[in-house]
Amino acid sequence: MRIAVITTYPPGTGSLNEYAYHFVRFLRTKPEVSEVILLTDELPAGEAYDMDLGGVDGSCPMSVIPCWRFNGMDNAWRILQSVRRTKPDAVLFNIQFASFGGGKVSASLGLVTPALIRMAGFPTIVLLHNIMETVDLKNAGYADNPIMERLIRTFGTVVTWLVLRADLVALTIPKYVETLEAKYKTDNVVLAPHGSFDETSLPSFDLPDGPMQIMTFGKFGTYKRVESLIEAFKLLRQGDRPPLELVIAGSDSPNAAGYLESMQAAYSDVAGIRFVGYVAEEDVPRIFGESAVTVFPYTSTTGSSGVLHQAGSYARAAVLPRIGDFAEVITEEGYGGEFFEPDNVESLADAIARVIDNPDRRRQLGTQNFMASQGLPIGDVVDWYLLHFQQIIMER
């Protein structure tokens, strides 16, 4: 099969780019796949997708076609034209509700694409990482008053109905499947495993020389915010413990441009904080490997957390709120951590302290999360999608 994948991809910094990197890496190794056509977003001026495109080491060839842009109003049309030109045997979307834009209109118009491509006759599967019904719109930066929230929910229902016009919609959380089946009376929604990015042996728990690193990773400014984490860090540094360092890795949310820069300015007088910015894929193992704990300073969640799966694959202990999708993933997949109350600085500081002050607890949580992350390798997840594509093609 020649498979087109519509997604963000490194070095692009859009949401879900890390998941796409690992998914495509394994997709190219499958004997059923003769070519991967990556339909991805356009990079800023002066940047280019520089990667191995030829078939080496058992991997099939890959072509990269930047054919849409974040916040573009014509993304659906441009993607559809690219699909028609390349004529793949199947099309896979790796998306969430804000993949195509931070604005309400651009995001919604982009989500029409799966319906258009299926109507054009191409077998289409959507891997949807979140659903509108469970998103806290205010915290995510989309609605600042009840009227706007009701309006967005109404349009979200219409957009979801359009996404469900795909041959198959795959969701990674059981609650999502139940919600869409009950609301939309559909039978083309299935539970798909998230998968672990790599099959590895248990990483070392040894930490590098220097201050013990407390790390957070993500796109910040809406429901992921660092103020409470920095205040908790200040409390932790007051205690009688070895030197600490807070590492804030990642970039601004599309709906919160300038947020991290403002945080860096606001807390410039606090020693021991390092803002590292966007982390390239090759640097991700080092960022996780050097940290003692990964902290999730979230006030709500909008889908299954790729960062939690990454933390597990590197055997890192986690500190996180027991809310929404985190609670679902922890229950279903066996992750563990120390928990805190959202927006409660003392609760967050206490949870981090229970990890960094107790090496045995840190190793226990790291081991538990590693074992949870290894439950189903992403290579097996890719096989799952290929089987569904083959079934869809045979039924046409």
C-alpha cells in the first residue's frame, strides 16, 4: 500500500509531531507499505524538512509534501488536491481539534478534510487524540464566556459529525469511544492503543552531576501553566535538600503566544530555572534522562498525554493532577505518580518532594511507568492500522 499521512512532523513544532515521528518511523518498516506520503504543514521561511527519504535499512521510500499551514483557511482544499495528485491507496490523519489552527474558523475548516477525502473515494482513517465533548474550552483558550462556549460546542458537534464521515475514527481513551457512540449513534468509532515509542531495556536511574532536575515538557500558556510550578519550586528550594534546578522544556501554545517569554521575565529573579525552548527529537532522550521527575502542571486535559507516555518510556517518575484524561490513562494503562490538587502550590510542592526526597519512591514510580509504557509497542499499533486499512479496501 501507498499510504498518505496528514500530520505535523519534526522539525515542525506543531502538536503531535513527536507521535507522528515514531508512528511513521515504524510504518516505513512494514512489508505491506511500499511508500509513505507525508502531507505536512509548511515550515517557517528558511527551514526545510531534511530527512532520509530513500528506502534504507528495510524502510520504504517516503515523500514529504508541505501542503497546509497552521491557521490557513484553505487547508482542506490544499490537502485534498495533494491527495488527488499523489493517489495513495489509503489516508491516515494524526490530528486533534486544534491541529489546523488556533482560531475557531481555521481549526473547524481544517477538520472538514477527512470528509472531503473520503467523499473523493480514498479509504480514510482518523486518529483523533481528543474530542470536543471533553475539552475545557475556557482553560484551553477558546471560550471566555458562557455564550461563546455554547456557540463553540454547537459548532463542535457539527465538526465532529463531519470528522465521523471518515471510514474509521480511532480514539485512544475508552471514555471517548463511549461518548461519541452515545451522542452520534455511530458504529465507526474504535478504541486504538496509543503505543510506546521504543522497545528498550529499563533505563538507568542514575542522575547527572549537578543540581537535581525537576522537568516539565509541553506547549504552555492555556491549561498548561508554569506559575504554580515555579512557586512550588521556590518552596522546595527553601527546604534542607541538595541543589535543585527547574527545567521548562517546550514552547507556547498557539493560543498563548509570548507566554513563556513573559514567565521568564516575571521570574528572572528566581535562581535555578532554565527555559530550554523547543526540544528537537534527537534531544528528547537527554531531557528526560537527566531529570529526576516529570511534572504535569495542568489545570485540565484535552486528550491522552504523549508526554506521559514519553516519561514512561524513559522510566521517569511523574507528578500530575488526578483529573480528566490523566485519571483515565492511569486506570486503563497502569501508570502511576504522585498527585496534587490543580492550582494548589503547596500540594504540588509536597507531591514533588515525595519523589525527590525518596530515591526508592522515584525508582518505584519510574519502573511502574516504564512497564506501563512497554505494554504495546508502536510497531504493533501500526500493524493494527494496516489491518483496518486492508479491511476497508477489501469492503469497497
